[in-house]
Amino acid sequence: MQDPNPLPWGAQDRFQAHYIVRKQSDDSIELTARTVLETSGHFGSKKVTNVQWQGGKIADTLNSDSILNELIAQQSVDDAIITVDPTSKGVRIYGKWKNSFEFNVSKKQFEIFDKIAGHIKSF
């Protein structure tokens, strides 16, 4: 007999796009950053009003790019949460986990990640 209420173990319906930039760094803390959002409104009407980067020295470079931060502020709250994380052979740029119905990468999001990758490469 099959269990009518199976436990939610195993593969989950969650996806996350990672953008990898090849970059070696002696101090990986310098290449760590995350967006901190100021928002207005509640629930479905919540909008991003301002974006600040918090983290290592790359955060200062990203904060100084006003065009990048305006592009991020035009995204939804979930899409505006971006993390920059160094790995052993590069740097990952990624957003929040999404289910299969929400998961997509728009041209604007790709442009945002491309600008971040350019800053990382020139760092």
C-alpha cells in the first residue's frame, strides 16, 4: 500500500542559475559581496527602492556603479537579491532558489550578471 502523505525527501523542485567567472585571488574575502535592499510596500506590491552592496573590497566597486544598481532596483525583490561568492578556481554570481514555474533568466538579469562579472574580471 502506498503512503497517501509521502515525506518531502529526495529531489526538490528548486533551481538556481550560477554564473562562474574565472578569477584567482589571494584573499577570497575581497571578492565576497551581497546586495542589501531597501524596499517600500508590502507583500505583492513590494518594490526595491535602493540597492547597496555589502562585503569585501569588490562591494565598494559594485556600489560605485550607479547604472548597475539602478538596473538591480528595477528587478523584483527576489531577483534583486544577488550574491558574489569566491570558489577555489573562480567566482560565482547567483540569486535566490526558484521553483520550476518561476525559474528563468531575463535579458535584464543577464545584463546585470554580465556587468558584475566585468567588475570582477577588472578587480
